[in-house]
Amino acid sequence: DMLIPEGEISRLSDADRQFVKANKLYADAQYGGAVEAYKEAVRLNASQWAYHFNLGLAQKKLGQVPEAQAAFAKARELNPSSYAANKELAESLARAGQMEEAGTYFLKAAEISPDDPDALYNLGVIQAATGDGAAAAVSFEKCLGLNPDYVEAYYQLGTVEIGLNKIQEAVNHLEKFLELAPGHDKAPIARQLVEALKK
């Protein structure tokens, strides 16, 4: 890690100095102190999306879900093309049970980063949760196309396919899930589903 030399500090704004201080506190797992320093950076310069984004990450660490959501929303507003801001905002909305709104930002994240299997997986989970099984199946298939070892995607795809009455595909994907992750916490459910579907 490269520390910023003292000579550079004079060229940093007061807000930047608070941001540097906050990042160090965050790295040291001092999230409460980090939140205060990020808030001070935001107070001094509210136009830097990274200040809001890192504030949200620190608040998330402290379990401050509504505050983190507001910080991620501001970060996304200032930098709408940020994959990270869209993803974190979507996750915070999903945690708050706002699935449809979360889906909007997971979709945006997947559009920004179409080669990221996590973005497609998250989008699929939200699509499944909001009752759009066909779209969810497409998202999980794209996810697996990018990462054939994405264990959870096989489970999710299999359960979605049951709802779409694609029984053989569901069995195949659930068996692939069990082959890759026999000790997964969802493995017992997957085994029960496979047994029921084969009857």
C-alpha cells in the first residue's frame, strides 16, 4: 500500500483529508469513526460520489441500513454509471424488502457490467422474488455462461424451472448443484426437490 507523502497533503482539500482519514479508519475496522469522518468530508464537499459511497459502506458495516441506502442513492445520483453504486443501492433496497426498486438497480448494474456473473445472479434473484421466473431463468443461464462453477446459480435456476414446469431441466440443474456443493446449506432442500421431481 502506497502512503501519500506529506508533500501531497497540502495539495489535498480539507474534504480530501477527511476522506483519507476516513479510509484509514475504515481499513482499521473503526467504522464509527470512519462514518463521522466521511460525513465531515461530505459536509465539506457534497459533490464527490466516492465520499457518499464509502460513507454507505461504513454505515452498512454498522448495520445502519436506511442511512447506507441514502448514501448509496446519493452516490448513484452523482455517478449513475457506477456499477458499485448501482449494486450497493440495489442490495440495500433488497434488504429493506423493496424488491421491485432493487431490481431496477440490479438491472442497471448488469447493463453496466454485462460480464459480471454476480450482477446477473443478483438480478435473477430479484426477478425470481418478484415473480418473473422466465426472466430470472435467462439471468441465471447468462450467469452460468460466464461462470460455469457458480454453485448458487444452479440451485436458483433449478427452483425457477420448477415454477416454469421445466421439470427435466430443473432436475439437471439441481443435480449439478448437488454435485458441485454436496455440503451446501441448501443441499438437503435440493435433494428433496430432486426426489419429488423424479417420482
